[in-house]
Amino acid sequence: MKRVKDISDILKQGYFWDIDIKPGKAVSKRLVIERVFSLGTLNEVAFVLRYYGKKDSEKILLDLNYMDPKTLNFVSKYFDRSKTEFRCYIKKQSIPQLWNS
């Protein structure tokens, strides 16, 4: 397998619509992991896990303030963690809902 020098060579530019992700520019590890797990394919998720490491990726995902329910379910199953261990789940539970729809 070819050694990847820059992660921006592999990932879709559409995931990073709000920032400039060109080769050679520093990109936040947290942002990359968050966007790829939320929007990416399984192959891209596997690439990010190899690129950043499983432990670092897991730690970042545990500390995110927001994650959509589908991504949270996938991540909790993948890392064999309870949803209650994720900050986004705890934060969501602490915000009172005015109406149930």
C-alpha cells in the first residue's frame, strides 16, 4: 500500500465545505474524525482509524459535544462502549425537552 503523506489527498473535499483542506495545510484531527465518522463511508472510516490510530479516534469521539443518533449508535457498537460514556449522549440527556414530537 502506498504511504499517504497528507490526509487531504484521500478524503472528499465535500466533507470540509467550511474550511480550506489543501495538501500541506494543518487540519484539526478532531474535525477530520468527526466529519468522516458522520459523513464518510466504511472504507474512509477504516482509513481514518489507521491514519490517526484507534485509541486517539475513540478518545476524540467520546469527547464530542454532538453526534447524530445514527453515528452515535455505530460508534458505540464499533468501540464496544455504552452510549452513556459519550459526552454527546450525556449532554443531550441533561437538556430538557419542551415537547416530544
